[in-house]
Amino acid sequence: MRYLAEVVISLKPVVNDPQGLTVRAGLHQLGFAEVSEVRVGKHISVEVDGDSEAGARQRVAEMCEKLLRNPVIEDYRIELRPSREASPAPAAPPA
């Protein structure tokens, strides 16, 4: 079965986020004074084949541990769901 994994990678809470501070300052300048904190992260979509949801989740976690995140400064969260199979291309109209 094919699964779609949505991986959200964010800085650990103890790590300073200069990009988040810049975004917050920009929002304040645009009149969004109610914004108190902004943290900037990454969103990665991965389609993966697996025999089970648990197996697919484990493989995506291994990807995160080995490549997708920096374990010193970043955490990650995986949301996994069955992938919609690609629709076949529409047939060409008759000539």
C-alpha cells in the first residue's frame, strides 16, 4: 500500500529562531500586533510504499533520523495517511 507522510520539522524550543523573529517583526510592521511568537520550520511530503502503516511510519522516521532533520537542533512530527492513487491520464479526444 502507498502512504503519504507529511513531515513537519521544527527547531527545538531551546534553539533561537532568527528567521521566526524576522517574520514576527514583519508581521508587527504590517499591523499584526497580536502576534507574540513565530517559529519557522520545514514541511516535507513523502510518498512511501509499505506493508503496514506502522512499517511505513518507521521507515519515514528512519529518513528523518538519517537525513531530513538535524538531531541537535530540530524535532519532527509525522502525519501518515493512505495516499490517493494517481488518477490515470484522461484519454485523448478522438481526432
